Amino acid sequence: MHLVRIDAASFTITASRVPAIAVVAGDGQVWVQAFSSTNGQEDARCVVGQVDPATGRLSRTAYVTLGSLPGSSGDGYNNPPFAVADGRIWSASDGLQRTTL
């Protein structure tokens, strides 16, 4: 996935490739549901990461219990499995869960 950042003052466009399958924004932050590598295979394992807006790199990561994972981009998966608000990550898997950052 490529994240595209547009500078509000200069309209300069910067694209960064991130190992992610979902993007959420909140509290002035951008977070992604990231892929992690297990035994040489990419596997979405409930890893979320905060994106540094200056570099496009993940500045920190956390393990969060998320809902069901998508099988492919064409399987109707169109809503992020978590949200960021009030310094917490909110997810829904067997009920609403909150992770404090």
C-alpha cells in the first residue's frame, strides 16, 4: 500500500510504501493495520503501527486484538478494523476493546 501525503502549504506530494492493509486517522495521527512476516510469509497478525508523517515509516507498533481479517481486496472488506481516539486504539472483536497508547 502507498500512503500519499500532500503538504498543505506547497501542495508537494510525497508517497510512502507501507506494509499495511488498512489505514485509520484520528487525534492528528495516522495508524495502519500492518503486515508482519512469519516464517517468510506475510501474515496480518493484529499489528498496528503509527505512521511518522515526515518519513512515512512506522514510528511505533502495538499488538491489538482486531476483528476478522480480510482474505483479499475483493472480499467486501471496506471498513478499518480499529479506530484511534482520545489516546487509545478502539477495536471490536468479541465486544468493544480499548488499548491505551
